[in-house]
Amino acid sequence: MTNVWLPPIDAGDVMTKNVVSVDPETPARTVAKLLLEKRISAVPVVDVRGQVIGMVSEGDLIGRGIAGRAPGRLEILAEGEDLAAEFLDYVKTADRPVREMMKSPVVTVSENTPVQTIAEVLEQHHIKRVPVLRDGRMVGIVSRADLVRALSQFPGRPG
């Protein structure tokens, strides 16, 4: 994405401001329902002070092996015991708190971070979204979709 020109705007111009977040004790099953309901793929984990302490994604909840294959029930049966065992492990851990599976520390940016820099941060860290902070507190989140939207709203590289 760093080879793509992005408009000269900042995180504050493109971020999603109404960020869904969870606390570290939220059960994985509850987070899974939230992701489905809100049609999002990850949520920040925020402590009692409102500080971002982690990020939990679909892959963190269901395991990279299952997430990468995105199997249905028939596929689980067809794949045999190995995949079925992975699925059973997930079911057994569905009530674990997300603090046990979240990614931490979290890469963050400020409201004034240029979108070009954000694209580079996402690429460098192999992540899909980054919380936006003001004075240590989350005020938004910028995802790859937000960057694509920003790119689509500008006529192109000047010059």
C-alpha cells in the first residue's frame, strides 16, 4: 500500500469515530457475537481507564488454522479428525476472557498522523486497523477500508 499515493489528510479526517470496544474480561463468545452483529472483524480491548490494552480479531477468536480455511460444518466433517479437534478446542475455550487471546501491545497513531504514514504502519506491522489516540485515550480507529475510502474520494496524485 505504500506504493499507492494517498491524499494529504490525517487520521482524524478518515477515522471511524464510533468505535466498538470491549473490556479484557469479556468472554470470547460475547466478542464473537458482537463482531457478527456489528459486521466488523476486530475490536480494541480497553481497560477501566479507557486506555487501549489490546486488540482481538476473528482470527484470535477462532484460531488461525480455522480462520484461514473458513470451514463450514460439512468441511469440518470432511477434513477429518484434525480440523474437528481444532474446532472442539475453540468450543471449549469460547468462555475464556479476551485478555487471554488479545494481541498486545497495540500499535496506535495520533489524530494528526498522515494517512500515508498509517498505510505504512499497517503494512510494516502486518495489521488491518490501528486505534487513533488523543492524550492516551482512543478517539477513533482507522482500518484499511477507511484508507481505501479516502483514496476513492480524491481525484488522484497532483502533478
